[in-house]
Amino acid sequence: MKGKRFGSTLEGKLVVITGASKGIGKGLAEIIALEGARVAIAARDIDALEQVAAGIIEMGGANAKPSSLT
């Protein structure tokens, strides 16, 4: 479900989030994607990132691209 926490300011934007495999980074990635932004997520744990990306897409969020920091 898309929200309106940030108005339309994130719609169609690309947001890069590091540390997105858990905690605050994961939460931000999910919220920002649901607001209509495309998210590029990065962290050391690529397996966890792939799960986060799949969850974002499943929730109806914008496209998520995982990338390892190692």
C-alpha cells in the first residue's frame, strides 16, 4: 500500500540506501519504495539484501536493486 508520508517529493526519484539489509536501513528502504521512489540498496550481506528487495517488490513498492558493499 502506497502512503503519503513525504507527499509527492519522492515519486520517480532514485534513492540510494546503505545498510539496508536490516534495521533502520531496511525500514527506510521499504517506506521510501512504497512512496514511489526507486531504491538502490546496499550492504555487506547480499542474501539479506535480495530478501529485502523481494519484499519491497512484493509489497508493491518501486523497483529495488540490491548491491553488495564487499
